[in-house]
Amino acid sequence: MQKVNLVCVGKLKEKFFADAVAEYVKRLGAFCAFRIAELPEKRTLAEEAPLILREVRGYAVVLAVEGRKMSSEQLAARMGQLCAEGKEITFVIGSSCGLDKSVKDRADLLLSFSDMTFPHQLMRVIACEQIYRAFMIGAGREYHKYFLPKKFVAEYIENGKIQIYNKFNEWLCRRSLRSREANLL
């Protein structure tokens, strides 16, 4: 089974955040062996770095505001490619003070979910949701607003971004047209 890890610095203090994460962990069980490593905050980022790096396995996706922005579909395609290659994936969320340079240097992908700043506890919920969404998109299930059927995700991985979006937009337009025609009858 595919292994996906989430390394987080700091504890979830609010029950509603913990409940949300628990729900996504449960849902992710259908797709992967999902593990969360919750590490204690230290006085400096340099003290946290070795603890984080010890938990990183396989392909490292480090969340950082200066990272690359991706759509949910792009993340799903990248994760699908990594899963097809049999690679373990580790996502890393730093403490409220950020991440040491050594952790960012270890990243295979520096990923930014937004230019906005989020509390790191909320970021854990968002990361779990996006990982779950990526698996749902890859499986062609209707969780995602404009979900991509599995055939489109496969074409994305093989042929690149522009071709899939053209095919996806064509598919979406045909689907929309059929809906309008059905409403006219």
C-alpha cells in the first residue's frame, strides 16, 4: 500500500482541528497508509530541523510560503506519478516560526498553498484535505468540484499540463451542454 507521511511541528490544541484531521486520516485509509508525526516545538528552527529531517522519508513536499503554487489537479497528478513509481511521500509543516533552511534544502518540492498566512494548526487540516482530494481526483471520484475522470489524470501525467486542460475543458463543455439540453426537453 502507498505510504504517505505528514510531519508537523507543534501539537493540535483545539478539539475541532483534531476532529477534522482524524476524519481525513480515516478517509485516507482507503487510499494509503497515512502516518502523522507530531514533533515538539523547540526554541529555535535549527533545533527543530534534525527532528524533522529524521522523519522525512522518500519524496519530500515541504510547505513554505515561497514555494511553488499548484492546483489541486496538479498536485493529484504529481502524487499519482509518485505513487506509480512506488515512492513514499512525506509532507512537512513547520512550526509557527517556519522552517530551518536545511529542511527547505531537503525538499524535492517546496509547495505553497497560498500567499496568505495560515495558523500551522489549520494548515494541518488543509494539508490532510488536499492530500485526500488528490487521491479522490486520481481515483476519478466526485469529491472535487470539477473532478477529473481517471483517463484525464493519466493523460496529464503522460502528456503534460496544457493537453489535459484542453481535454478537460472540452469534456466539461460537453457535459455542461448535455445538462442544458436535458433541461430544455
